[in-house]
Amino acid sequence: MLAKNLQAAGASFTKNDLAKYPFLKETAEYIKPLNLQIDDLTSAGMDQILKRAEERVNEAIVYRAINKGSKNIDLEIASFPVALLLVIATDNSFVKKRYALAEAKQASSDLVLEPKEKVLKVAQDFDWNLTLASPENSSSPSEFIVHFADYLRNTTHLRDKKWKLTNSILSKGNIYLNKKDVARLLEEEIRRRIEKRLDVKQAKFPPELEEIAEKLNKLAAEKLGEMETETFPKVIVQEAFPPCINALYEAVTSSRHLSHMGRFTLTTFLVTIGMPPEKVLDLFRNFSDFNERLTRYQIEHIAGERGSATKYTPPRCSVLQTHGVCKNRDDLCRRIYHPLGYYKRKQKPS
């Protein structure tokens, strides 16, 4: 039925194209007959689509890429909008950005291998003013000509000097590009389109989807913790502590009560940035309920020196807000997702 609808619409893309580039307007038209509803996703017969959708988001979080997980093209196509719903259900800005970026990067890598005509069709889906360079123009090795407005819109956040307009081949308001560069700029368009589709609020999800969303959030927290713990300086800089950690640190040194989440957050933060467990232990000595044997065990367990050897990292900011640990937010807090990210950025030269 879907294939017949594709033919009837006089489609410019093949079914395989729609699986590779599920963000296309034509893909949305193709799956319209399925009439996918949120409440239907947990019904019998939808388990494979839901499973593949979850795989897509998992791959995006962990690998920042979307692997071609199935030879079933209809499954690949249908899993994309379901994956979007799962990402929306997480209500997690990191997951949203990560997923949009992963889909965009995968599409970009596929586009580089496509014929020029196919790249042109994808660009036209975004209303680009893009044409193929004339073969008679032997003075330039470029394959495409793009209007400078489309070029500027998609190079705003690209830092490499090669994307500066002054370093481009510009003629009569047009810029000459090769296929690889066009694919890279299309990556920006694709990322923004997907981010826009994810920028919605859904009032309620079925419990099964909420459960999957929670798993995805936990995976994202683990990944974010790994990312933020990379390349920490050896010297601990207390001036770079985020406001929430400063509040917890001040409380513990003043022997004021800390909740379980507060103690866990402070301990994981200090251990992760390099404070020896013995020094962390000393911080807790003034508490009236201090038990050296138990506290030492808990700190060493968090540091990965006991038990499963798993190192724990602090909860992300949204979790700290939920538990009332987030305190005295400043401007930098509003631009990061994790207290370790704050610590790293605060030490970078401005």
C-alpha cells in the first residue's frame, strides 16, 4: 500500500532514499497512511518499530551516529517519527540535540556517496538555490553553485576558516562548492529541521514510552558524565566550582545537614575532579552521624575502588533541580547540562 502511494504521488525519491533521509518532506507524506498515534505504539504489531526507534536514539546518544540496523526499509522509515516521539518524551535538551546531530551526520556521510543529482534533490527539499556547475566551466573544480544566502545561513556556526566568505569562490552572488562541502552544509539544515520537530511539548505519554524515555535519560547522563570527565586539570580549582557545589561544600565544611542526594552529588563531583577519597572523607568528619568505616566504604565505592569498580559521576543539572540541590544559578548554569561541564568551562580562558 505504501509503495503504491509513493508511485501515485510521482515521487522524486526512491523508497530506499526515504529510509536513508527520513527527514525529507516526501518521507512524511509516504508514512501518512500509517496514521501513527502515540497510544498505538504500545499495541501488538508495533513492537519492532518501537524497538528500532529506541535503537536509533541509543545509537545517537552513545555513538553520535545512526547505524543502518535493518534491511526492512519500511521499518527504517516508520521508526524515525517514533524515535522523535521517544526523544520528545525524554524532555532532555542534551538528548534532543544529540539525536538531531546524529541523524544529520549520518545523512551527510551518505550524501557524499550519492550522485550529484541526488544531492541536488535533497537540497531542493530545503528550498536551496543550488544548481550543478556547468561542465564547460573548466576553470573551477567545483561541482555545485549555491546562492550566498544559503551558504551564509549554514556556515554561521562553523569555525573552520575555510568557511569564511573571503576564502570562498564567489561570483555574482553565487558560491562554488564541491559535493563534500555541500553535504556538510546540508548537515546543518538537516540538524535544524530535526531540532525544530523535537521542539514541542507533549502532555502525556503511555507508561511504556515513559519507561523507555527514562532509560534513555539514564544513558544520556552516563554519556554526558564520560564527556565531561575528559581532560580535567590535575590541580583542583575551587573558584571554578558551580554554584550548587559551592553551596554543598560550604554546608559540609560548616557541619550543616546535607540530604542524601547532596552528599552523593558533592562526593561524586570531588572524586571525579581528582580529590583523593581520603580528603573527601575528612570533609564529613564533623557530622554528628559520621561513621568512618561506612563513609570510607561509600566514598571508595563511588570512586570505583570497591565493588564493581564503576566510577560514579554527579547527576545532571535537571536531576539536581528536581531534588532541590541546584542553588544560586548564574548565567553559565543556563548554558550547560552538567556540573562537571560548568567546572571545565569556568577554567577555560575567556
